Amino acid sequence: MGLYNTITCCLPCPHCDETTEHEVESKFGKLNLIEYSIGEKVCWTKCDSVKNGGKPATPESSFEGYTQCSNCNKDFFVKVIICDDIISKVVPDASRNGFI
Ligand SMILES: [Zn+2]
């Protein structure tokens, strides 16, 4: 438990609108504190279950991510879009509120 991967990317903060570099925490594929960037290939496990890090059946999949703004220190959730095994984009998830 507690393991996740990170994706370093620039994101606009939904709280203060400032675009800064984020280290998004997300759980997909092999969980081993892997540091991804946008455009990198995802390392899946050999497991059939997506929950256990296996490759999703659909070419495009979306995973939950979480990050904190370095400008206003508030947190928010993001969607990590993975397309054909490649981290395609990370977008703020306006449907969910952060904890702070
Ligand atoms: Zn902010």
C-alpha cells in the first residue's frame, strides 16, 4: 500500500489559475515510484486486472491523479489520460474537490 507513480507536468491550478510544474501522484500500471513525463510509455504489470496494474482493454484509459499547487498550496485531483500505452495528457478534474 501507499506506492504510486509520479508524472511531472505543467498544470493550471483550478484554485489560483497559476500554471506551475506539478508532480502528480497516480496509480496505474506497475507501482514502483516510477517518475514519468508526458509522452512516456507506461510500464504495465502482467496482471489481467487493471486494479493490479494490468493493461486496460481499451486503447484510451483514464486514471485518477492527485497533486498540490506550489503557488497556493491547495490540492486537487487530475485525470491522467493514457493512450496506446503512452501518457497522453494530465488535466485537472473539476468534478472532484481536493482535501485542503
Ligand atoms: Zn494554486
